[in-house]
Amino acid sequence: MCVRRGLVRFAADRSGGIAMIMALAVPGLAILSLGVIELMHVTKDRDRLQAMADSAALSAAGQMRLAVNHQVLDRAVAMALANDQGLTAALDRPTVRFIDSPTGPAGVEVTLRATRPSFFGNLLPPGGFKLKAVARAQQLGRTPLCVLSLSKSGADNLYLPNGSIIARACLVQSNNELRMGGSSLIDAASIQIVKAIKGTAPTNSGTGAQVLDDPLASMFATSAAGPCQHTKDAKVDDDDEVIEVQPGVHCRKFDIEDGTLRFMPGVHHLKNGELQLKKGAKVIGENVTLVIWKGLKIDFSDGKVPLLDLTGSQGGAGEAGFWAGFALAVDPARGGDLTLNFNEIRRLEGVVYAPNTRLIVPGGIQSTEITPWTVVVTRELRIDGGRRLQINADYASSSVPVPNGVGNKASGGSPVHLTH
């Protein structure tokens, strides 16, 4: 009887019930809270991954105005890998490909995958959270870009006081103004100016164009000069003498008075020191890229130099592949002016890229001289003294890859947009 009454009292006893309920509920609430926090981080990572894919696709599609080759895809991969700030998930190697069309590559697709560990030792979900982002960017137009003046401020960003641009197969654009002298000429498939045209407007020109971003902005974002490799000064003062310069990082003075400075095939980083070119100097090179960094002094104070003759890198392993198609590239940290004070610019076959420098091309050997160039992307461009630039000449027999993506051999063109 006593046992029975004791059991009834125990069953009816409610003391400690809240503590028991809380003991059962707290772990569930903790798991729920952890799950909410985890999903917030997953969402943040997914958004960041999509932003990375969008940026890489837009940059690569923009570069198709200048080249359609595997280096464009390689640079997109490098850009995505270097742009993972804020991403807490582990990023796999990006997958990048051209988007095909009946007329050839029309854009770029970037696919990014990443894995974020989940709580409970990756049991929920099994193996962690698998994230994926796909971005597709395509060209909006078909006229390939071959001259771009990048600056959006100031005046006379594209200025021809007395000079000519012949670019019949491609687009010439100023992100600000165009100023034409009385005897100047631009003969191009299309001339797009964002603001005003001063002087007589060329045929096929118009204002109110969309600003074009720098299609090569990622080049220096993933490149650095590295430590000095060549430090011994080089001097030439005999007209018959030729000094052959091996590729690498140069931190020295070149003093060329009479004779020839021949850059051998490869990429030459002119990191610091001085490039002093005097009245008898000649600068030549085939299958080379000259990268001019901020610390280099360039001296033309002795007067106009006889000859510049360069063809860009044909590609290959390492840096040669990265800079394929570039003849001359200028560090974005280098401002001011760069005057190509050469009497004869026989060839600049490849991209000339000076994103924060005003490029000045003064007159040459005669007013009828035609200098074959390929692509010019610069902060500002001035052509004077009757110089005539033949932009994007037909290099059908050339092994420099950039012309395969520009001019009469191009497959893509004007502004780009996301299509995903």
C-alpha cells in the first residue's frame, strides 16, 4: 500500500519539470542557431563566388577585342584565383572556355566551384556544402577595337594636331574627346567618341558612345617585375656594333649612341636604371615584349633616334605565353608622357599598352611614311608631325598571335555584357 501511494506521489510531482524541458530543448535550439549561421555564410560565399565569376568573364570577353587565344583563358583563370578575397570556401581550379557561335568565339564562360565544410564533421550535408557559379559574357558588336584612349577626364584625349590613323577594319574610340587638326585624318571602320569632337568630324564618327573599360586591366594585376637579373651597364658607341640583350629583369643603364640595341626573343622587364638613346641608336627585336616599369628613366635628350623595329612575343611557356602578342607594355604606376622619338618606326607589330601614360608619336622621316602598328590602348594618344599610323595592318604571314583577334582577322568586338 505504501509503495502504491509513493508511486502516485512521484507521478504527480511537477517540481523540476522546467529544468528537464530546457535540458531537452537547448541542444535543439543550439543546432538550429548553428544552422542559421552556417546558411548565412554559405549564402555569402555563393554570392562572392558569383561576383568572382562575373568579373573574370567580363574581363576575358573584353580582351577578345584584342586577341582570341588561350592566353585570354589563362588570364581569366589567374584573375579568378587572385580575386578570392572574402571567400571562405575552398576554391577549385576555375574552368574557362570560349562560347562558340557560327562565326567563331563570341564570348567567355567561367565556371567556379568551391567547397565549404559543414558542421558535424561534414556529415550534414555529406562532404560539406558544394558551391557553383557560372558567368557568361559576350560581345555586343562585331567591329574589333584597335585604338582606345582610356582617360575619361581632361581634354584632347585623342589628339591629332597633324597626323593620321588608318584603321579601315576596326574601331577607334576615345573615352572622352577627339581633337582634329586641319590636316589630320582618321580613316576607320568606326570612330566612337564619348564626349565632343573638336575640329572637322571624320567619316564614320559619332559622339555619345558608351565608355569602354580597359580590356587589358588584368595584365599587370597578375604580373610583377621580380628581382633584378641583369645589372651590368651596356654601352654602344660604334655604328657597326650590335649589342644583344637577353630576356629577363634589367636594372641597369643602356647608353646607345651609335649602333644597335637588339633585344633577343623573350620578355624584357626594364625595371629601373636608364634607357639613354642618342642620335645614332637603333632599337630592334623580334618575338619580344618590352615591359617598361615605373623606375626606368628614358632619355631622348640628344634628339630624334633613327630606328625602332619591334615584333611582339609569339607565345610559348611561362612569361612568353602570358605576354603573347604584346610588343610594348607600360606599368600602370607610370604616369606622365612617353614620347616615341624615333625618326622611323618601322614596325610595332603587337599590342602597345600604356594604361596611365600619354603616348606621343611625333613626326618621322617623311610625311608619307606609313608605320604598321597593331593595337594601341593608352591613357591618351597624340600623333603629330605628319606621322601616319597604319593600325592593324594585315599580318597574314605573321607569327605574332594578337592580330588573329583584331582587325580583318577578328571574330569579336565592341562592348560586352553578362548573359547568365
